[in-house]
Amino acid sequence: MIKTYKFRINPTEKQVEKIIHTLEICRVLYNSCLLDRKNRYEQTGKSLSRMEQQKILVTDKNRIKFLNDIHSQVLQNVLFRVERAFQNFFRRVKTGEKAGYPRFKNEGRYDSITYPQESAFQITGQGLKLSKIGTIKIKLHRPIIGIVKTCTIKREIDKWYTCFSVEYEPIKKPASGRFVGIDVGIK
């Protein structure tokens, strides 16, 4: 099973600047990927796939130096978000629901970044260590049970949070030997 733990983090001013810079670059990349898919479809009748966009991202990282300021997995996660937006759009079209085409993100409207692998983040005694950002103070008010799969840094108004997606096996309670019957039809 998957479970999410949410904790408050307290980044320094310098770390907040780095996180906001990362959010802004991810927003620009998201919008760029949407535009690339739209333009390719208008020109050829076929859209770009996520794998094609990942190849473009690799060449862009060599040309555009500020992309190297951000961990590569965070940038790749942006491509997954674009792909998920299109998958949801086409699913709604197919089922006849009101389908809104994926939207461009305005400035300040991209509020989270995700580190999809544990090699890019680490929980230490000093706090949450994020690649290319540093160690951020975190308030671990409960233990994390399971294997941490992803770490998402999220801005909510003027506060910062981290959400850990954890894979775990649910604890099975031993059978007590007692039974309970419930009749739903009784008023």
C-alpha cells in the first residue's frame, strides 16, 4: 500500500530562494513541453511522447546552463506531469466528460517539486537533505513507517511542507475469535 506523510519544513531564506528558483524553472519547462506537444500536433498530426521530450531535455541541458542548477530527476518529473495531464485529458474525451485541454501555468502557479528517487534526498539527524538545495530543518512529529519512494516539496501560501510517499505492508491484526454481525437495513 501507499501512504503519504506530510511534515512542515523550515528552509532558510537562501534555501527558499533556491526552491522558488527551482519552481520557476520547472514551471517554464512545463509550459515549454505543453507548447512543444501542441506545435508538433499542429504540424504533423502526432504529438511528442515523454521519451522524445526527455531526449530534447538532455540536449537542452547542454545548451541552457541554468537547467543544470536543478536535479535531473526533478526535471524529468515535470515531463511525467505533462504526460499525466494529457492522459487525463484524453481519458475525459474518451468517456465523454467535459475535457479541459492541459493549461499553461502562470507565474507563481507551480507550487511543488518532486524528487522521485531516494538518491536525491535523505533524512538525516540535521534535517531533510535535498540535492542542489541543501539540508532543511524538518519537524518529524511522527515516525515514518515503510520504504520512502518520493519526496515532494510543496508551498502552501507562505509555509513549506514536504510529503513523503511511502510503500508499506499493512499490519494485520490477529483474529480474536469473536464475530460481529451488522444489519444495515435496521432503522
